[in-house]
Amino acid sequence: MPKVGIVYNDAKPVAESVAMDMRLWLEKHDIQTVLATGKGGILGYGKPDAPVCHTPIDSLVPMGFDSEVMFVIALGGDGTVLSTCRQIAPLALPVLTVNTGHMGFLTEVYVTKWQEALDQVLEGRYVIEQRSMMTVRVYDSKGLLWEALSLNEMVLHREPLTSMCHFEVQIGHHVPVDIAADGVIICTPTGSTAYALSAGGPVIEPGIPVFQLVPICAHSMASRALVFANTEKVIVTPANRHRLVLVVDGNAGCYVYPDYRVEVERSHYPARFIRLQKGEFFQVLREKLGWGLPHISKPTTAELP
């Protein structure tokens, strides 16, 4: 019997209700379903008395999700999409993203259209869009302390009430650079429309194989966003007396102390999204972020000289 996975945001009653409706609908079509919540991909945060909460990347696959699953439905908002991608990455399963949230920048279809979307997918009328993910790891002198997959970004920043931070950043074989700022962001093209955009970085088309480094409130006119090939590993070493905070995709993190280092590299696990029509990234930018909308009336042909 064919099998489909559903990952839903159980903090939203509408998502939980629709997940149950989806299960009934799929079972009527002789398709087995396995369910999981988005909580499984939220790794939690370190605490002052336990600064590292280490959950291995490959251990997040939900029970019942395996190679027999045809595809996975992510039912929620962008946070649920991020969590779903983190949970199923080792299985390389395609994801149909259904929006029950607000922005839904990463989602493909609104919740009111889920039945039409499933009909289309089951008929094979879709394409797969593949996006790169990052592996983020924290080390001390003894070895690996923490790791996580990231579809959007990793952020290393100061705690409140502490002074500006200094970072030594080495990209691949290149000479290390020093950055004085409140923090640094390293993101994928997918993450270029998230925190990195708010911090002044450029938008990057998702298919370009690059990463981006963005200083947060840099104390130098020369410290600006940098785009570089994602074949390069990035090593960030804090040069501070105080601990810093590392956050990945906004829902997982740990403390980083002065003798730690953070390593970021492209993951061999990609995110695979089901698209019901050929992707049009600029249209999404226009609809979700207002990019390219006219601010003044254009002259008509009759008005042109």
C-alpha cells in the first residue's frame, strides 16, 4: 500500500484538524498515512547549566517515516516547513508545503486548496525543486559538542547587555578576516529572504550554489555582506571574553564560549520541494515581500513624447 507522511504544527488547531482530514481523505484513496508533529525538528536551546543540547542530525527522522513514503506534507507555516526539512532530510523525501500560517514564504499552496493539490500530486503533475541546506557544528578543544541542519541560516550573536563582539571568519583556504559587529549571519539562498535580508544582505535566487555572510550592525563601513561558493567550509571563531548565542533557523541553538568554534558547510542532504507548477521566484518575491511593485503611475502610450 502506498504511504504518505504528514508533519503538522500541533500548536495550531486548524493544522491539527486539517491533518486528520487529510489522513481520512488519503485512507479513502487506499493510501497509508504516518503522522508527526513539527516539534520533532525543534532541537531546543542550551541553558546556562547545560550550554549544549546535542541531538545528532540523523536521529530526528520521525517514527514510521521511511523509504516507502512517497512524499511528505508539511502542514503549518514556514517554521513547520523548516522543522519538516530537518526531520526528513536523511530520507531525501519530497515535501508538499501547505500554508496554515501568515507569510508562508516557503509554502506552495494555501490550506483551502489542499485536496486539489493532493489530487495533482497523486496524478504525478508536479516538479521537484531542490534547495541546499547547511550543516552547522560547534566544537571545543575536545571535539564535537552540537550540530544541526539549516535550511535558512545560522546566527552567532552577543547576549543582551554585553559589548560588541569580534569574530575571526575563515572561508575555505582564504585568509581569515576580522569582523567587529553585534553578530554574524551565514545563510543559504533560501535564507537570503529571511534574517539576512533584514540585516541588509541581498536576495539570492534559490538555484545559485552559494552561501552568504552578513555582519549584524557592523562597526565598520567596510564590513558588508559577502556571497561565496558553497563548496567552501566556513569556520567562525569568537574573540570575546563573554559567551555568545548560536541560533539555527530561529528554533534551535546553544551557547558558544570563547574557546569554541563554529563550522558551517553545505550538507549532503538537500531539501526537495514539490512544486505544482514551474517555480517563479520573482513572483513570490512580489507577492510576499512587495519586490518590484511600482511606486508611481507609469505613463500611458498617449502621454509619451
